[in-house]
Amino acid sequence: MKNVRVLDCTLRDGGRIIDCAFQNQEIKEISQRLADAKIDIIELGFLRDWRKVEYKGNSTFFTDVDQIRPFVNRNKKNIIYAAFVDFGMCDIDSLKPFDGTSIDAIRFGFTKKNYAEQKEEVLRWIDVIKEKGYKLFIQGVNSLNYSDRELLELVDMINNVHPYSFGIVDTYGAMYMDDVDRLYGLIDHNMEPDICINFHSHNNYQLSFAFAQEVIKLSGTSNRQIIIDGTLGGIGKVAGNLNTELIVDYLVRKKYYDYEFEDILDMIDDYIYKYSLDHKWGYSTPAMLAGVYKSHPNNIIYLTKKFRLDTKDIGEILSMIDPAVRQRYDYDNIQKLYTEYVADKVDDHTQIEQLKRLIEGKEVFVMVPGNSLNTYRQEIDDYISKNHPIVISVNFVAEHPEIISFFGNAKRYSRLKEKRNGRKVIISSNVKSDTDQDIVVNYHSLINRGYKYFENSTIMLLNLLKRVNPRKVTIAGFDGFSENVDKNYVDASYQNERHITEFKELNDELAKMFGEIVETMSPGCRFDMITPSKFKAVINGNRNS
């Protein structure tokens, strides 16, 4: 008996690129020819709520299992026919009982949020599907969103309800190989052995075929039954899916399975090619960014078509969307963020080249306005006098006129207008310049929106230095935050008492952001600190690695 089976979801997930608007005759032919090619499981479409969707045919958005009956060939005894139900998007109570004339199975998908907020209702839907007599496939939508502990709790539920299969789903095409190994291992070691593992991926990183082979290899250690999803030609939104023809060819050549590979190729020519002329799918850099930011594909489609943006700009706008929100799509929100982004964006190639001529290959001494600038004043002066580095102060104007000032904070920039007069000043583009003498660099290139405190000006300056290649960065005054607020800054003009409850989180994030910068710039650039700092261990750790 096969321990690997192929599920083709061309008519369901693949069809989303054309809003599932297949013609009836085409649905019938694709279903029949997939069965003739010995594909094990054929997913014929979605089941949607009849109160919200009007079914008129020529669509794989069905509202009743009776509508699917014409596309099922009951002479094919070993084929499982399925439809997909999204939690909350179907009238589950109107589901007709299984009678052997239509679909055999229902794939039921729900999110972590659904399960956390409506667990009892999710379990009720599971009970209804089982009680109506269908094989139950449970799909853990966006599997990466679960922590290990949460996933194990979900597996406990799976063991209790005992479905036919449980799916690992790479909803946003964001997995790497270690994610597949981790998720498969956790599930395989803790789920009842007679429940299949179903793997569904999207090809944002061009890894779907590699993932499928990895899952097949992992399944060999426990003889667990697995199901691999694919679509003809990889058809699907944005990056698309695993190509059915690739996994079929692999299983024929490596496992000696009896799929009709040439028939699959003929189907691509006969049905899928015409859609590729008008609809683009497959790898692209915007699709890759959808994986990076774990974003709903509609966000990518909208940004690409509506604004004709460069790929880099698409990534920046995606990063501006809250991580939970970007898993959905809200075009009004994207429009607002686009407006904000354009307002702050500058072309800084000339400015970066100017800074490279000044800094590349040299030592930069960064003066952060921590209290240790006071207590270590002599050591700092001696170091600068002896080593002659390029000195840059963060959000303040130092006494010596040759010291450059960097401002990432609009309030500090505005407050120090008189002191800035005649000085060399660098600002990020979110700070509105009041003179044409400032060097303005692109704000969006200096921040990492994956962090809560991404606008820390010291981190912004270090990210700027990453672009201009110094040979060494020496830092003073980067003390970190203490509950003794009087000793956090060089003078009382910096007020942060209202953030005292956030200091631990702030220090932790600064350490992580600083660590990423040090690791990226090393070994080409060395880092050192000449004043005490909560972040000194970051440099020491990098030296030891």
C-alpha cells in the first residue's frame, strides 16, 4: 500500500487565481482526467454559505454537495473526492449527509484565532462533519503561527476527535526547511499513528517541491500515511502551489508509483496553459516578499497593480502593516500606509555616496546620550584625541564643531535648531529638515518594523553605518535603560520616566537589534565600547562565535 498519496487542488486552491470561475464542462473533464491519471484525492472546490453566495454553475464555489455530484465519477472506486470548508464561511448546519453519490470528504480549515476565540464552535463544526458521515480532513491554517506548545495542544484535540488527516499548511509561503522538520516532528511524535499528515505549501521561496520530498523522507521513519497537495502547473495566487506534475514524476521515478505522468502533462496543455496567458503565478520577488512578511497574497496583488511599486517599496509597505493584520487584506489601510510611506521616502543614493566617501574604511565613534558620557568624559576625550575617528552624536549637538550630529527624532532636531547652525547634520527622512544643508537619508532603510522599538535613533544610525562600510565602530554612552531614571541620560532634557515600565522590554529589543547589526557587519567591521553598557555582551558574544 502507498504511504504517500497526492491530492490535487487545482479546482479549489488553484482556481482562486480566476475566482474559481471554471466552466462546468472543464470541471468535469479535469476531475475525470485526474481520476484517469490515478490521482488519489481530488478536491473539487469550496463549500460556501448559500445565504451569501449564489451558485449558478460554472464555478467551484459550491453551496450544496448536490451541486458537486455531476463532477464525481463513482466508477473510480479508489478515488477520494473532497471539498473545502472554511470556518465561518459555510452554513454547516445545512450540510447534507454523505450518501455515496457526491463528495467523500470535507477539508475543514480554521485559524489559530478561530480556535482561540471560538473553540467550542470549531469543535461543533467538526462534530457535524463527522456525524454527517464524511471523511474529515482538518487543516491547521498558517501552521507557522502556532508555538510548539500551542501546536501540541492542538494535536491533543486532533487525537480526541480523530480525523482522517491533519494538515500542515504553509498558508503564506513563509516556511524554511527547518520549519517543516520542526512541525512534522512535533506532530508525528504526538499524533495518533493512524491519522494521516497532509502537507500543503505555497511556492513563495521556490521550496514547495523540496518540502514535499522532505516530508516523504520524514514519513519513512514512522511509516505514517501522508498526503501531499499540488495543482496542475502550480496554478494559484501569486507564487502558486506545488506542481502536481513534479510530485507525480518524483513518485513515479523514485517510488515506482503508477500515476499516469504523461496524462498530467497533457492536462496542463489542455486546461492550464490558457490561464497562464492572462494570469501570472509562480516565483517573483513580490511573491517572495509575501513569504518574508507572511502576508495575504491579495495585499501583494493590490500593491503591484494599484501603485506599480518597485519591489523594495512593496516590502517596506508590507512591513508597516501590523503582523496580525497583514494576514488579511484591507485596501483602505494599505492606501493610508502608502500615503505615509511616500511622504517619508527619499532617494538618498547621492547622500549615501557622499557619506561613503567620508566614512568607508575608517573608524566611526558614536556618542549616544547616556549618562556615561558624563562619568567617562575624560576617557572619551582621550580616546578621540589619540585615535582621530569620525565622531557622530545621536540626537544632540556636541561641543566640538567637527562632530557630526545625527537626528532620528523630530523633537530633538527642532529643539536644537540654534545649536545646529553651521554644523554638519544627518537626518532620517521622517524628520522634516529646516535647511538645505542637512544630509537626508531614507528613513525606511534605517528601521526594522519587526520590532516594537524600531525607531530608536542609535539603532537607526548603526543601520546607516551598515550602508557606508566603516572598518570599526566604537560606541560610548549606549548605556541601556535603568529604573534609576536620573542616570539614564547625559542631561535632564531627555525625559523617559513615563516609559519606566517598558525598560526591560526596551533593553531586550535593543540588544537583539544591536546583535543583528553586529553580526551582519562583522568581520568586515569591528565593534567596541569604551563605556559601561547593558549591551556589551552582544559584542563579546559575537567575538566568541
